[in-house]
Amino acid sequence: MSRHDDAYCLRSRLSWRLLALQAALLLALVGVVVGALCVSGFVQAERDEDRVIDVVQRALARDAGGGLILQSTPDLKQLRTETPDLWFLVRDRQGHSLTEGTVPTEFAAIGGGLDQISQARLGWQMFEDDPRKAAARMKRVDTDAGNVQIITATQGRLTGAKALLMTSLAFLGIALPGLLIMGTATIIATPMIVQRAFRGLDATADQARRIDIHQRGARLSLERIPLEVVPLVTAVNDALARLDQGYIRHKRFVADAAHELRTPIAILNTRLESLRSGPDKTRLLEDAARLATLAEQLLDIQRLDRCGHPFSRVDLVAIAQNTAADLAPLAIAAGYELALDAPATPVETIGDAAALERALTNLVQNAIQHGPRRGTIGIRVSKPACIEVTDEGAGIPADQREQIFEPFYRLSPLDRGAGLGLNMVREIVLLHGGQVSVTDGADGGTCFRMTLPPNRQS
């Protein structure tokens, strides 16, 4: 599973959630407004007056005396059941009339004045002093009783279906355009706001990317960080502090162990020197030298933190000469010849002389330890700032040339080395801004090359 599978875009999620919230608020607002207007009487739902007129039209008849009567039809019964406050007024041109329900007095006596009008809506302005004043619908229709005028209510109690319809229409007509405008603004503005709010977090992320094992004491800045992210950054800083403390304890333990080993190793070397010369003495001296090398490598882990502050001009030729002089007896005792090839003029770089000398020493000791105990180990210094160590051994397989620089890595399980020397070489070279590589030697074997930045002022 990818480490990004559970990640999400804050800007996208925030935009969609804001849109959903805005839609819900607008819908609720429309519902509240429509409901309040209905309760206050400013808005009432229209009754289906055409249905009332149609039902009355089909039920209307005349009695034996010519008066208007209503036949009891199923539609009329259903209409009366569904509309408890039903009222209507029926009038013909002969002056006969028929009423049902409570006819408002405003409409009870106006029928004669509307004989020449086929249909009309009768009512009041919405914002009169009393918005509950009755309104009506008048329509002249043909029935079995002849042509009559029917007046009925056009207002009534708000039903659930009507309320839903009014709310939907209000949402489509008022809320939806508003939602589209706010949604567009949200989609455009939210990414900009989030980007501006998290601009300080980008700088903090850059600080985190620059932290490495050699930069202890580094902490992430809390400047311009949103308050919601401060706990996370604080937790990371606390974790870095704990790592620093653990690393310091580890370094102290390694340094103390290496110092404690130095004394018994020195005593062992003194006793070995008093032995009679022979193959056993040589082998024991080599073993003691490996112990001493291991102790020095452990100390190098601690020294790496202190080297290079500040760097100064370093002559690689002088470093090669010192290393060759120090290790020549060990190389000769192991069966090798040690050759130095260096120019007569200085080859300079900027760095820490002691650290670079330890790196070169590790390379030569590595060649002594893992070589065939014959042939020549060569140290070559070249311009602009390069040191090579070659041997005539079996070489290193190409697929393992990167792995050998990892700590505690061994080419074979039975290798007696600690696996720290080459890792230390790489760390020292990287600290100086250079690189170390492994190639095949010109005459077989292996060639380790340290390439360092040259001193441009020399």
C-alpha cells in the first residue's frame, strides 16, 4: 500500500464540506422564512379553486321549483372531507343562489355586479394592515342547471404538499442562485486561504527535509504555523529532542568502550612484542592491530561530529606520506610492499587533516586485512584533489560495491573485520563534500578512489 493512500487534499475536502454546509443553511433558512410567513398569514397556499368549481359544476342541478341544489356526488363528498373550511357561492342570472360554508360578507353581495365578467380573482394587497382578509375566485360556467356564477375561496390552510412545493420553489428561485454564487466563491477562495494559512508550514517542511544525522539539536520553527498544526510540530520537536538524547548516550557509550579497550590492547601489544619472532607472533600482532583499529574506528564515530569546524587547507601529499610511514611496518609484516606515488608539489583541499588521514588509514588497513598477503598496496595522490588506494587482491563484485560502505557489512560471513572502516571513509569524504568510489585496479584487484573538492586558492 502506498504511503499516500490514506492522504487527502485539505483544500478539496474543505471546499466540499463548506458547500454542503452552505446548502443546508440556505435550505433551512428558506424553510424557516416560508414557515414564518405562513404562520403569520403573509403567505398562504392557494387552494385548488378550479377543482372546487369543477366539482360544484358537476353536482349542480335544479329542484322542481327551479331553485339551485347540489347532488350528493362522490367528488363532492371527498371535497367536503378534505376541506373543512370549504365555502362557495353559486348564483344564476335569475337571482337564485346557493351557498355552502361561511361566505365572507365582502363577497356575499357582489355577485350581481359581476354578471358581465366571466372570471376574476378577488382579494387584497399582501401587506395590508390585516393580511388575513379573505380572497376569492369567481368563474362563470355552464352546468346542468344552466349558466351560473361560482365564487369560492382562493386561500386556505397550508398543506404538507403545498408547503413542500413552496419551499422547493423558493429554494430554486432564491437559494439555488445564492448557493451557486457562494459555491463558486468558496471553490476559488478556499484554496487561496488554505495556501496562505499553510505557507509557514511549507517552510517548516523544508527545515525538516534538511535535518540529517549530523545536525543534532535542530528543531522545527513554530513561526507562522496555524494553531491547529502546532501540536503536531511540537510533538515532532519533542521526538527530535528524544532522538538527540538517545544519540548522545549512544555516542558516549561507544567512546567510553573504545577508550576502555585501548589500555588492554596496548598491554597486549607490549606482551606480544616480547615473544619470539615467527608466524604465530605475526598473526597475533595482526589480530591485535585489528583490535586497535576497531577501537579507533569506534572513536572515529565520535570524532566525526567534531571534525571540520572550521576546515582549513590540507595537503593530501603530506597525509599520504604520513599514512605510508605509519602503516609500512604492518604491511611489510603481512607480506605486502607499500608504494607511494605522489607529486613533488602539494595537492591541497579544504578540510580536516586528522579526519582525512583516518579515512586513508582505513583504506590501507582494509587492503592489508583482505588482500592475498602478497603483491603491492599502492597509494597514489593526483590533482586536482584525489587519493587512490590499490591492491592486487581478488577484487570486489560490481553488485556489492555500494553495499560495502554500509556499516557492519561484510563480503563474506567469515570475514574477521568489524565492517566499520569503509563506512567511516564514506562519512568523512561526504562531510568534506567529496565522494568515494570503487573500481577495478589497473593490474587487477581493487581501486578505492577518494575525490575531494580542490583548494581553488592554491
